[in-house]
Amino acid sequence: MATLNLFSVFIIYFAIVLRFVNSQGLEVGFYKKTCPNVEKIVKKAVVDYVSIAPTLAAPLLRMHFHDCFVRGCDGSVLLNSTKSNQAEKDAIANLSLRGFQVIDAAKSALEKQCLGVVSCADILALVARDAVSLINGPTWQVPLGRRDGRVSILSEATTNLPTPFDNFTTLKTRFGSLGLSVKDLVVLSGGHTLGVSHCFSFGSRMYNFTGKGDMDPNMDQKYIAQLKTKCKPNDVTTTVEMDPGSFKTFDTDYYNLVSKRRGLFVSDATLLTNKQTKDYVLAQLSSRGSTFFEDFGVSMVNMGKIGVLTDKSGEIRKKCAFIN
Ligand code: HEM
Ligand SMILES: *[C@@H]1O[C@H](CO)[C@@H](O)[C@H](O)[C@H]1NC(C)=O
Ligand SMILES: *[C@@H]1O[C@H](CO)[C@@H](O)[C@H](O)[C@H]1NC(C)=O
Ligand SMILES: *[C@@H]1O[C@H](CO)[C@@H](O)[C@H](O)[C@H]1NC(C)=O
Ligand SMILES: *[C@@H]1O[C@H](CO)[C@@H](O)[C@H](O)[C@H]1NC(C)=O
């Protein structure tokens, strides 16, 4: 009886350990046997597009972020809507994601060599890495083995993604609930060294901060004056570079901008309101970003683990825009 009990304790113990390993069970080289050229094939698709249109790198990085923050990194950001369901993609008009053709190109090249093997969620993680490294950013090893989800719901994108108006407490809570730290927050925000933003994402900081026609006192007032020449009140079409002059290059300028109170969003400015994040911003300045590149790879790997489907859950989609 005692042996039997001990035996069942062991079984339960191993079941728990296995489950834990599986839920985080991504590994570098996951497709070593089943699709050995996966990284080459994905990289070729990224190079084909991004070397011609470097501005695509930014939305490709952002796409993996959005995928991971809504239902975990399960490729749900790629699913098209159906008649009965409005998918995350429907938030596109508002969220201005683009670059889906790069994912589709990678997927169809992969299907030719390894039919039904590589998930769209993994493609997103690799594409984000390759896009960043192609425009002078760091590179890192991407643990793989995610599977694709079968669900995508518009309203989840609206409620789960951080907004540009979030304060530090809200951001910390949002990141924390997904297993990301305050350090991940300040490091990943450095992705805003790339790309553009619509005026409406920070319009109230220039024109109507507290509803009295005022400006955000936490933004460089001279910078606001410059931005106002580009963004008219209630402008919904114009975009501005987030890191003016080098928005197509991955570098450490973001921390420079934030420290000068020239980050575009309240969520950027808010990094100066907490000691840990402020210290990080200033440390990257004084050391010319000495740890940012390395930190970014680490935090991207952390982000890539959010809510992943592994093992037998989910599926490997045939086409990234549709469930099988
Ligand atoms: C901390 C919370 C974050 C907030 C509130 C936020 C918010 C935003 C907003 C409002 C835009 C501009 C959208 C537009 O007006 O068109 C934007 C753009 C962008 N974000 Fe974030 N973001 C956050 C975190 C991240 C993370 C973690 C990454 C990636 C690591 C990222 C990468 C980007 C990139 C690359 C762009 C430019 C996209 C383009 O040029 O098309 N952001 N973000
Ligand atoms: C999927 O949706 C995108 C836009 O969200 C659209 O451009 C594309 O044509 C759709 N694909 C199919 C096959 O319906
Ligand atoms: C876009 O944003 C507006 C204003 O926040 C909101 O009313 C609308 O429902 C959003 N549309 C989608 C498709 O998310
Ligand atoms: C942060 O924003 C939330 C939600 O808007 C609000 O409830 C909270 O009071 C704010 N916190 C601070 C410190 O301003
Ligand atoms: C500023 O905000 C207030 C309160 O939300 C609103 O009543 C007013 O119309 C806004 N002014 C402009 C110029 O948008």
C-alpha cells in the first residue's frame, strides 16, 4: 500500500513537471528534424520585402507584440474575420498593422518544403527577430514550437492591448498579468525607435490634454509646437516618425527622446515617473545604450512565451489567415 502510494505520488509529480515543461516548452531548434531550413526560409522572405521597403520592419515587429498580448502568441492576429466573427484584424483600421504579405510569403515557402509543420505563430516570432536585425538591430535565438490558435476576437484586441494613454501603474499591471516585468516594459518600449504614429495616438497631448484646450505639461513644449505644424486638431490621417531622422533604423535613440520628454505617447513619458524605468532610460543614455540591444533580445524571448499553445493544443494552420 505504501509503495503504491509512493508510486502514485511519483506519477502525479512527473505529470505536473511534464505539464509545466510543455506549457513553456518552446525550444531553439524545435524544427531541427522536421523542417531544418525553417530559419533560412523565413529570413529570405523578410529580406525580400524589407530590403526593398525598410519601413515594413516596424509593423512586422509590432505584429508579434500584438499577437502575444491578445490570447498569447498563437497567430490569432493573422486570422481574417468571418461572417459570424469579427477578428482581431478588424481593429486594423485603428491599429494600423501591415506587412501580412511577408508572413504569407514565408508561410507558402515553408509549405513547399515542410508541409503542415511550421506554425504561423512561430513565423511571427522569427519575422520580428529578422526584421529588427536587418535594420541594424540586435539578433537573438528564438525558441520555437508554438502552435496556432483557432480563435480571434476583435473586442479582445481593444481591451488587452496597452493604449498610448496608459499610465505607469496600468502598464505595469498589463505587462505583469502576462508574466512580463517592469524591465521588460522599459526595454520593449524601446521598439518605438522604429516606425510612425498617427497624430491621433498623441493628439490630446498637443491640443486638449485635460479637456480645457491645454497641452501635456510632461511633454517638451517646443516639441509640441513642432508637432502641431504636422498634426492639425482631430487629424486622423497624418503620421509622424516616432524617432525623427532614424525611424527606419533600430538604435538607442528612443531613450534619448524619452529623457528629453519627446516620447510621443503618454505611455512613453510615463517611463520617467517610476524610479526603475527612469534609471534604465538614463543608464542607456549615459552608456550610449550599452545594454539595450542585449536586453531587447532577452525581453523579446520573454514576450514570445506569453500564453503559447504547445504539444497537442491548437493546430498548424495551412494558411495563416484561416483556421484549418
Ligand atoms: C508599452 C506599451 C505600448 C504602447 C501603449 C504602444 C503604443 C503604440 C502606438 C499608439 C503606436 C502608433 C500606432 C499608430 O498611431 O499608427 C505604436 C507603434 C509602434 N509600436 Fe508600440 N506600443 C507599446 C509597446 C510596443 C512594443 C512592446 C513593441 C515591440 C517590441 C512596439 C512596437 C511598435 C512599433 C515598431 C511601432 C511602429 C509601427 C509602424 O510604423 O507601423 N510597441 N505603438
Ligand atoms: C484577409 O483579410 C485581409 C485584410 O484584413 C484582406 O486584405 C485579404 O484579402 C483577406 N484574405 C482573404 C483570402 O479573404
Ligand atoms: C476604432 O476606434 C473607435 C474610437 O476609439 C471605436 O469607436 C471603433 O469601434 C474602433 N473600431 C474598431 C474596428 O476597433
Ligand atoms: C492610472 O490610470 C488608471 C486608469 O485610467 C487610473 O484608475 C489610476 O488612477 C491612474 N493612476 C495614476 C497613478 O495616475
Ligand atoms: C476638448 O475636450 C473637451 C472635453 O472632452 C471637449 O468638450 C472639447 O470639445 C474639446 N475641444 C476640442 C478643440 O476638441
